[in-house]
Amino acid sequence: MSERASSPIGTAPRTRATSTSEENRDQRTARWRGMTISDQVARHARTGPDAIALRFAGAGRSYAELDERVTRLAAALAGRGVHRGDRLAVLTLNGLAGVESFLAAARLGAIAVPVNFRLVADEVGYALSDSGAVALVVDPALADTAAKARAAAPDLRTVLTVGPEFEEALAAASAEPVEHPVDEGDPAFLMYTSGTTGKPKGAVLSHRNLLMHAFSQIAHLGVGPDDRIGLSGAPMFHIAGLSGMLPALLTGGTFVVTRSGAFDPVATVDELERERVSNAFFVPAMWQAICAVPGLADRDLSALRRISWGAAPASTTLLRTMMAAFPQAEVVTAFGQTECSPVTCLLRGEDSVRKIGSVGTPMLNVEVRVVDDAMADVPRGEVGEIVYRSPMVMTGYWGKPEATAEAFAGGWFHSGDLVRQDDEGYFYVVDRKKDMIITGGENVYCAEVEDVLAGHPGVAEVALIGVPDTRYGEAPLAVVAPRDPAAPPAPAELTAWCRERLAHYKCPREWSIVPALPRNPSGKVLKTRLRSEHSAGSLVADPAV
């Protein structure tokens, strides 16, 4: 699918041709309004050339070095036929080349398409085909996957492999800056959602979306040039990893890129200490492993001023553990989704204790409502879907007009998250709308039950799903990973725990004990897989229920 052949974000195509004079005028005004993160790198290269922009695997890249490499890479890609509006797919492990590719795309006015490096060839082929990518930057370790995926990507014209080929292309390209007209409203990234159900959709995020998000983060958290941000548990193909980098590059700070591979909590703590990281983000399962590292209290982590979590639910038990493990650091809850660039609500400071379990209040530049299915506001304290208006909300889903229209029904972006709001305006996530269980006419919100079970001393992690039930229509099933696999808690024990803390109808009626919960690369539990695996009903049941 070429950009000229169809509307990229699901809106109606233009009905009249654009004249050459109009195109020239648009390009001139784009230059005046142009403001991309790549522009900011160039600015810091002029004002603070020796400041360190990136750190990775013990090595650094100054702003001057980064800016020159981005200029050369943009020239090399332009020479290979990549122009404004074209899609540049990036299939790399975490590292400096991936970041340089994102920035080079921004400098050209091309659209970067980060591709999950854990996907198989057919899935990569879908992303390449759906986006209409014309070029691909690929890591050598993923070259075979990319080669197989090319069969599904007829628009792909050129592939640049990280390593000697990549470096030779940069060396042969000009370091002379060339102006490319880029408007702040132009698409910057095409971010494929995690796809826990169905095919992933490409959320189109503009330069304005991402810069407004970075500005809002800076305004709330006070990020500055002295900060060393990074060691994000989210890979760079994920919106949390990507957006976490932008405040550092916007303010002239340092972003520490996380190594790819299996998560190693001990190695992570080593690097937090060695790199003197000030701001770190990890998903809850990673924080749980970090807090359990032996000798953590003896490490010099005094530089760590802020620890953030998001992308998956965290239990109140884990949050208290994090506060105890890092008493010098502010715990920040970041809530949102890819389509919102991604954070919409923050909980921080004293509120992290006072309002533990909440996701906080809306961030700067975010307007919210809590509504029912008819888009009527629900009273405070009642459950409804949180919907958004914000300059940080995506422009639409790539090539999917019906999905885009559905997402923006009623003039607000529909998150799919069910929340309630307390008397002080703080939000609490109750469930994903599609995950809610209706049993015997009663609504069961999975997050509430999961939070209760996570407090049991024998439970390491838990997910609640609905399974068919002949009497009630649907019944809650708890999938539990025990702390000690050799001595898992008995269903009767877990049922008693729940009945002391929950209404009878909310308590799981069936149980499944597993070694670990299946998760996608974002750390989200794959409930679709759990529903498929447990549909047969061969479960551990508590006869007392």
C-alpha cells in the first residue's frame, strides 16, 4: 500500500488535487513550524556538542557525534529512495543504530515503523505489508527473519543491515545538513499495538503528539539536562521505551539504552548502579524481580531519584515493596496506552502512598470523561469507560477507517479501560472493558480480584479470566503462579482468602496452577491465550465453591 494510493490514517482521501504552488507553500510553512526530536538533537549538537546523548553497553555517543551520524544516515536513506511520508521499518535489537534510524526518519519526514524483534517471519511480514514500508533497517541477528518476511512486503525496496554495511553507508554519505520540510502534524511513528486480540493495528503518532507528550512529562517530573534516564524495561519498539527517550533528548540529558535479551534483575541492578541512572521505568513483573535481588540495600543507588511503572497492572503489595526497597526514590505510576503517546494519568509523590492503588489524575494537556455505553457521564464512584481528548492522542489507525471511527465515536478517544473516580478526582482502574466477567448478571472486575489474590503469601502472580458456565453463563477462573512451585497453595486456601475480602460472586470458582503467566513483550498477560488454553475445563476446582 503506497501513501499516494490510499488514506494512511483511515480518513477520506482528498477530493481535489493539490497544486504545485500549494505544495511549495506547504513546504515553506513546514520549515517554519518544523520541530522534531531530530531538530532538538541538532540544537544540542550546536549548544553542547560534547554532552552525552546516549549510553549503551558501556559506550557513549555525544550530541555532536549523534547529530552527524543521523545526518549521514538520513542522506544514505534518501539516496536509497526514502522520502517524506515513506515508511522506514526498523527491526533491530536495542542499541544505538535503532535510535539513529528513528531520528534519521524524523529528519527526512519519513515515518518510522518500529517492529517487535520477537516476532516470527509471518508477523514481521504483516507489519511490513500493512505499513507499506519501502525500506528496512535490520539487525544481523534478525536478518533471516527479515529475509523470509520480505515475501509479504512488495513495497520494500531496500534493506540496510546494522554492522559493516550500515557503517559503510554512513561513511559514504554526506555530513552536510540538508533541510527537509517536516510539519509538526506529519506522522512520525507508526506504532503497532500489542495485538493481544486479533491483528495488531498501527497507531499513527505525529511529531506534535510525541513532543507534546515529552513537554508534559518534563512539566510534571522536572526532567533536565543533568538527568540520566533509561534502563527501561520496555524495548525500543514499544511506545514506553520510545517515549521514555524523548524528554532526555529534548532537554539535552542522557538516555541509557537497555540491552536486549532475557531480563536479568541482577545485571539490571549492576547497570543502575554503574550508570548512575536517575530515572528508571520497568513493568511490574520486572520491579518485583529487582526488589528481590539479594543485597539490594547494600548497593549504591543514591542517584536513582524516580522509579516508574506501567504497561501492566501492579498490586498494592508490590508497590509497598518498591517503596521499601527504594526509600530515596519517588514512585511514579504511569497509566495510558500506545494511542495516547502513551501516558494520560500520573500518580506521584505523597499520593503514591496516600492513594496507593490509584493511577492518579490526568496529565497536563489531557481531558477525560468517565462514560457509560451511551456516552453519558457516570457519577463519581461508579464504573465507566475513561475517554480522552488530548493533543497527544494518535491521529488514527493506519489504513483502518472503520477502526478509527469506532475509536473516536462521539468525538472522544475510547480507551477500553474501565475506571472509577473518587471524591478527590483520582482514578482507579477496574478492568479492561473486554476483560470484565459477567457471572449470573453481576459484573466481576478482574483487576480487583487479582489484587486481592496477589496479597496472598503463596501467590507470585495471578490472572483472572472468564470461562463458560452452564449455570451462570460465565465463571471466574484464577490462573495462579505460586511463589514456591513445590508447595503451591491449595484451592480451598485461596478460596477462603478471597471470601474474607470479596463478595461471594467475585470469588474464583475454578483454579489453575501454572509455572508462570504468558506475557507479550510489553509485559501484559496474554489473557487470550489463557482463555484458549483453559477452554476445555480441565482445571483444579474447589468443590466447596
